[in-house]
Amino acid sequence: MEDFAERMAAVVNYKRTGEHKPGWGKNKQKTTLNQCNTHVLRGGVLYYRGSVKNPGPLREVITTVERVQEILRHNHSVPMGGHSGVTATVKKISKHYWWNGIQRDVEAFISTCEACQCFEKLKTQAPTLKQIVVVEPLELVGIDLIGPLPLTNQGHRYVLTMTDYFTKWVDMYPLATKEAKGVCSAIKTFITRWGAPKRILSDQGKEFVNQLNKEVCNMFGIRRSVTSAYHPQCNGLDERTNQTFKTRLGKLVDEHGLGWDTFLDDVAYSLRIQDQASTKFSPFFFMFGRHPRQMLQLCSFLWAVLFADTFSV
């Protein structure tokens, strides 16, 4: 990291002054000039952009071990990080930051994460899933109930998950019971936030097929489909979501010791910003047409605005 930091400092120095560092030999000067073409200095912050002919998104250059550890924690260990795996964590970080050895550092960090090591032993074989083809957002939304879970202080025992098959966007709603009234209310909340799906796919539990839910679907013109009682894997996307949800939620509860409903939004957010293997993009990107800003970036922006005069270059 020290060698990398020194080279990046040389790039910043040249961009500010037009001069090389004292004692910088010809080879190092050439390297600095080449790196000046792939880096941009804005507001005193150095960003990596890639080649001039094929530039990518600007990614902040990180040159200290302390900052690297902060970014690793934010993208993995905090509730919104979701304790995602190596590949997902590397992708999240690489969208916004750049330093030598991101993959190596992520692997080392996760290998020492106690929560991840505990749950690694509990992995189970995922069921064979039936592929369902959709061509637009909200064409098909899978819904499922998770529970009963330990009773929280707010009186919740269940979670209703609603997952869009096209974008992979997921919403999660805590419920006190699995009675139809609560399920119906959650479905209405989803619809008022994002719009009505064309079709809802669910299992054959009575909470999904009774008159209350029929009324909701009729009100918004939604077609209802049910999975076979013998083949619930047909609702494969939601089954997968639930497996990931349980793992991430369990890690957070074990780590922080709070009620599981405290972390529902964090777990849902961590799933929304994670690139999907099937689409190569995150659900957030498909929903809003842009990548999400990270909290660390917002903090950096506010810091730059508040102290612009002090750190102006």
C-alpha cells in the first residue's frame, strides 16, 4: 500500500504543479505521466477512470490502510453491507473505489469475519429451480412468507417477501401473524410504492388465496398464479431470495443482538444493490437507471462542501 500511495501522490503532485517529484527517475516519471492519463483530480480527490479511449466511471483512489478497512466494513459488515460474499463485495466496492489488491483484501477480510464463518457451516443445497421468462418490470412478482421467527419487541413473527422477477427488486414486510389481513395490507403497500404487477406468483397457503387477496388482485387488475403444492420451487426466485435473506439476517442478529425486524430494510437494501449473476446489474440499477450512491460517498461529499475553502486546491 505504501508504494501505491507514493505513486498516487506523484500523480496528484504532477497534476497540481506540472512538475515531477524531486529525485523521481526517468522510468518513474514516465509511469507518472501514463497514470496521469488514467486518473482525474477533482476537488482535491484523485479518481481512477481507465484509458482515455475507453474511460469507465470515476472511482475514488484509496491510498491508506485505514480507509481500506473502513470501506471493507461498510460494504460487508454493517447491516446494509449484508455480509455478502467475496464476488458481490468486490463488485460493490469496485463501482466506487480503486486501489491495488481489492480482490485480495476482500478475501482476507471476509475470511476473518466471525459471522460469515459461523454460517458457512450451515449452507444447504439449493433446490432445482424452474426458469420463468419475463420481459419487463412488474410483469411477475413472487410473494412468500418466512416464519414463524422469534417474536420481536414489536410483536412480529413473520416476513412477507415480494420479489420482481425482471429486476430482482425485493421488498420485505414484517408481520405479526400470517393472517390474510396483514398480507393484504403489505401487498397494498407494495402497489402504492411501485405500481401494480401484472401477475403475482405464490404458494397455495390459505393466506394467499382467500377472499381478501382476491379482492386486492381484482381491484388492481392483477392475475394470480399459484405454485404446485408438490413443486414450490416453481416460485424459484423468491425461494432463492428467502435463503439469502435468512442467512444475512441471521448474521446481523447474531452480531448485534437486536430483534430481527430491526434489520429488514438493511437486508433488503443489501440485496437491491448487489449485481445479479443473470443480469450483471443490480436491481437498484434496473429500477432507477443509475447505480446507488454509498453512504461513505455522501459523507465525503458533505465534507467537501462544508470544508471547501479549507481544502481547495
